Amino acid sequence: MINILHLDTEGGWGGSSISLFNIVTNLNRKRFKPFVICRKNGPIIEKYKKKNINIYKNLNLYSFSPKPRTNNFKLFLTTIPQFIFFINGLIKLYQFINKNKIDIVHLNFEGFFLVGIFLNFFFKIPIVIHYRSTIPTKSISHKIISIINLFVSKNIIFISKIEKKKFLKIYPFLRKIKPHVVYNISKCKNLKFNRFKNKDLIYIGNISFNKGVDRLIDLAQYLQKHKIKSLIKIYGDTRGEKSYKDKIIKKIKELKLNNIKLMGRTKNPEEIIQKAFLILRPSRHNDPWGRDIIDACSAGIPCISTGNENDIIINKINSYYVKNFDSKKVSEIIKDLSNSNRLYNKISKNFLKQKKLLLSKEKSILKLQNLFLKLYN
């Protein structure tokens, strides 16, 4: 039996956390014994308990990862309070690894680089790091973190071929260790019901400027002005941008928009996505990749997203890219899909074809198990 420790950074409040849950719960339990440590309280803890998986909390583990097109120094400053009890968190982690005789550590986020340094210094346990975020190509801080991760880990896992390609372009010497691409697993299914009845336009994610949530207000205005009947539902909350959220709420009231609603966080994003008409991703990062896209693909729900390159989305074939999430262009797509069952079903079926091609649960789990076996041996 191989004891694997998985470190979760979100506690169920983000895509990486849900993706890890889908990995851990599908591993061969006769060969692998999983242990999961969460650095945040969240709904995923109870889900692990229901699956009889060893789940623990360590709220004092530091995590930080630079983002593209962001003031990363300012972002780093917000993480400084984490250092206050970081030593305490490392002591608990040290004791946990010794007590449970951990054989492999899976860092489920590149932001655990300091934890990686600690583990590499005190243990001879193989570490594998999962790169979950879009890789900024021009970030000094990201390069420093990545060099550290390359030094402390035995291998690296990427969420898409695009991200692997970008990373290898920056660090060509990584080709020697043959990094892996493992597509995330989704539990979403293609439900059979009349999607044209409600026409809910769904956004799931953080309420932040970089995620482009304010662009949804512009879209709601345009839809209301041109009498295109749809309801935009925003699921999520802010992470340190309360004033931004307050501005969103204020603007919706001032403009008297009745076709856009803030729904708060959801513990079951898969259920929301399965029942959606369309998924909206207005991100200023231009990153058409995330838990929402993967779940949408698995459910056959078309997406409208910023960006122009992705393993899953093929523009105008199975979903749509719109530069800067231009309200007029997005509205035209919504109108076209709303007025044509034939077009909507065509896009949906093409998305489901992409699911069969890339998002095989069996293939992804087999890849990971083979990697863990290789690291153990």
C-alpha cells in the first residue's frame, strides 16, 4: 500500500479543490491509501468524510501564486499574515508525515512552493506538483517560484497541453523529466430537459475585477435594452475585494437591472452548470480554462469566454471566444443560440464529442496512478 498525502489549498471553494476530490475518490484504494490536508475550511471536508477518506485541516500552510496581468507585489502583500503561524503549520505537517509514514506528497497547487522547500529539506519523499493556474509568461515572481518547484519536485503535472507548452517554452530543460498532462475529471452529465425554458446564463467563480464580473453588468444592460430574455446568475464571492463587490451591487440597483442576480457561493457548482443554458467566462486574464469550462464540456453546455487558445474550446464549433467580452457580440451569440434549437444542439453535441476525446476519467486516473507508482519505485 502506497501512502499518498495530497495538499488542498481551497477547501472546496475553488476548481482545484474539486478536481483533487475527483482524483482522490477515483484512485485504486487497494493500491493507494490517500490522506488529504486542507489549508482552508470548506464543504469538501464533509464530502471526503462521506467517502471514508482520511481528511485533516492545517490552516497554517503558506500558499501564493502570481497571476497574469495582475499587480503581484500587491497580491503578495495580502498573503503576509499567513507567515505568522506558518512555522506552526510546518511542525504539524512534519509530525503528520512521520506518524502516517507518507510515501509520496502531491502538492495540488504550485503556490505551495515554500512547503515544497520544507519537505525537500527534512524528508526524502518524492514530491509531485500540480500546476493549476494559467501560467503568466512575463512574471519574475512566477519564474522564481517555478524554479523552486522544479528543484524540489520529482515531476510536474499540467492541466492542459497549452499550459505545458507555455511552461516548456520558459523552462526547456524540463523536457528531461517528461512532465505530464492530466485533464481534470468532471462528474457533470448531459441532462435531458428543455434548456430553452429558463435560459439561465451562469457565471461561477470569484467576484473580482480580474475575473471580469463587471462585464456581466454591461451584458445585462445590453440584453435588457434589446429585449433578449435571459437571466444572468452570478455564483461566487469576493476574496479581499469587498469594495468591488459593493460597486457591482450598487450599479445593478442604479441601473434597475432585473436580469442579473448575485446568488452567493454554491457548494454544488456541478448541479448549477448541468441546468444552465450557457456558461459565461468574462475573465480579463483571457484564460478559457477552469473548472467551469470542464464541467460545461462534460454537461454539453456551450460557453462564451475571453481568450483564444484552449485544448477544449474550438471557436464557433463547440463554444465561443469573444475578445474583451464585448457585450454586443456576446448578446448576438446568446440571441442566435436562443432562437435556434438546431444551432444550440449542434454546438452542445460538438462539446460532448470533445469530452469523449479529452476528458476520460479512466485515462486521467490511469496516468496519475502510473506516475505515483513510478515515483514510489
